[in-house]
Amino acid sequence: RKEVEQDPGPFNVPEGATVAFNCTYSNSASQSFFWYRQDCRKEPKLLMSVYSSGNEDGRFTAQLNRASQYISLLIRDSKLSDSATYLCAVNMKGGSQGNLIFGKGTKLSVKP
Amino acid sequence: DAGVIQSPRHEVTEMGQEVTLRCKPISGHDYLFWYRQTMMRGLELLIYFNNNVPIDDSGMPEDRFSAKMPNASFSTLKIQPSEPRDSAVYFCASSLKPGFGYTFGSGTRLTVV
């Protein structure tokens, strides 16, 4: 099993749609989880952290399922500007130590 | 804050040449990370530093790769000699702590011909 796995997509959705991505991780001791957004030929940018209690920021909701070892990102009311690749990142060494391992990303394309 | 600053933005070099990539982290960030991104392998961690000390270099692919952090505001990643398979985008990132999110630089797009 790979350390961090994502469906590469692409997810092609119309404007206004709700879309969800999942990301599975292999290390049950992992404590830190993040979603990043990467636009074409740009650097990844932190979108949001994922807390045990879930996290919501406007149209974006991130959740953690420890039992099944995955995190999710829900985007409501999709905008054209949401088109990007979404990377999940997991701290694999547990606690606050170690480094982040990134998934390869899920590509989202929002169409008019 | 200017963010994480990398240079050069683009580098085209011939196989066998030495390549040096540079990074200035965000002031006050104690952790610095070097990643490489390709379509096939995604973002791979090469090495990271804590307070200028290398902590984990297990991701450095070969002895041809070396990284240094002589002070808190500067790091280099060197490839000598370079090979075509080294072509990728190299990102530097910094963080207050590993459990915090990282801030990435704009990256260096390296092409080895």
C-alpha cells in the first residue's frame, strides 16, 4: 500500500456542483493532515488543515476518518476558479515530528 | 513577508554540468525542505533541515545530490554531475514546525539536455 494515495481524476464537474475527493494514508500514527491546491506550473499552496473534528472554510470542508485512514475534501458550489490539482499531505512519522508526504494529487476541472 | 524565495526560476543545462539551486526560507521558520516534483512520481521529499542541521536525507537519490544550509536564511541544492533524468521542478519549502503547513517557493524548473 502506498503511503498516501489519491484518485488522480480528472474530475470534470459543472459550475455549482458539489465535488468530493478522498485521500488514504497508510500510517495509523499520523497526526497532521493538510489539503493543498496547486495551479498549473505553480507551487502548491496550503488550502486548509484537517482537524480531528473536521474543518470548514467557506465552501470547503475537510474531514478526517481515522478508523478508515482517509481524509476528505468537499467543495460546494464549485467555481471556475476552483479548477486546479488538489494535493493531500500527511505527516507520516506521527505526532508533530517528521515531514509531510504528499499524494500525487486529484485534478479538478470546473466547466461553465 | 516575501515568502520563500527560490532561484533561478528556470535552468537549462547540459548533461554532466553542475547545477546549484538556491532557497531563502521565511524568516523565523526553523524547518526547510527540498522537494522534487515530476509527473510520474509527484512531490518527493529529498532532504529537510531543522535549525540548519540536516535531519533526514534519505530521499536524496544519489551521491550526485548534495544540500547545505550554512545559515538560517539560505540553503542550496547541488547536482553534480547532472543527468537528463534529473529534469523536474525542485521546490523549497519552509515551516515553523513539521506539524504545521509548509509554505513553498515558486520552484526551479530544471531541464537537463
